[in-house]
Amino acid sequence: MTALPPAEQPVYASRAEYVHETLLAEIRAGLLKPGHRIREAELAERLNVSRTPIREAIRRLVEKGLLEHNSLGGLAVVRLDRAQVKELYQVRGILEASAAELAARYATEEDTNRIANLAEACANAETAAAAAHYNTLFHEAIHACCRNRYLESLQVRFTDWLSLLPGTTFSVTGRIKSAFGDHMRIVDAIRAGDAEAAHRAGHDHIVEAYRIRIAMMFPDDPPDGIS
């Protein structure tokens, strides 16, 4: 597994916190992929810590739904089945629609300009990975201007769960262009202060993302919807 790039060394409250944040960062970066086996001994050697902080970090990640125990007693990064993907996108649709609605009520002109600029950056991205990165920033910017700390914290949790999905929908031909249309409908509604239109545009964006995701992950299953 390729290590994360070097960065300014953060200060951790404990060794368990260090292990937790390291594994979380590796899951978010896709270095620990769905189905990847987690072995305490290997982690202890790689991170130069004892088994005790490893077990505490693992417990926290299991509680967050990012690691799971399998039927053989082993531990692995969660691999989502079709029902779980649908449930995730159902709640994501509600979350993003609510965020767009609140943004239409509370976003400043500066907020809206930042959101629009990120939509443009996503549309002009040269790779699917870059588009996915700007798409994440686009949604984070919407949540940041909702003036709702609880919604913003939920968005952080959803980012972690979404990291369990393989690849990116932006790798599908035409998705970057269609997502830009979705993004600009959200931006226009926020700029106009039209909460109802923003809610609808935010929800429709996730419905389309779900359709593409299901086609990517389960191509032999018939399509369905989340609305």
C-alpha cells in the first residue's frame, strides 16, 4: 500500500487517536479499499504502536460503520451491498436537498460566488479524480453556508461513508457535463434565494448520481430509484 504524502505532523491526544486518524485518512484516500483485510499485527508493526491503541481505534471505526467483522472472525473495510448503497443515497438525497434549501435562505453573495466557482472547477477538471475532488468541495461549500452546525457535521460523516464506494461516477462518459448542469441549477436557485427550487435541484442531483452509481456497481441488476 502506498503511504500518504508527507504533511505537517499533527499532534494527537493519544496513540489510539493517532491510529484512528491514520486509518481514517487512508480509507478516505482510497488506500484502504472496501474489502481490505485489517490485521492488528501488521498495523502495530507499520504504525509502531502496541495492540491496545490498535484495538481502540478499530473499535471506533467499527462504530462509525467503516470497518466490520466478517463471518470468519476477521476484520475488513466495509464493502457496501446494493441495499446499503440505496439506503446511503436515500439519506444523502435528503441531506443535500436540505443543505441546498438552507443555503438559498442564508448564503451571502460571497458564499454563492465560491459555490459557483467550484462548480466551474469541477466542470473544467481534466480527470475524473479531479472532478470528484471539486464536487466534494462544492457540496462542502453549500453545507458551510447553511449556518447549521449539525448539518455540517453530518456532511463530514457522509464524506467518510461515501469513501466506501469504489471509483467515482465522474469516470462515466458525460457525467462531468451533466453534473455541471445539476450544479448550476443548484447555484442559480441559491443565488435567487429560491429555497424550494434549491431543495428540488439538490435532491434531483443525488437521484441522478445514484442511478449512475448503481449502473457502475451492479450492471447486471435492473435500475431502480430512490425518490
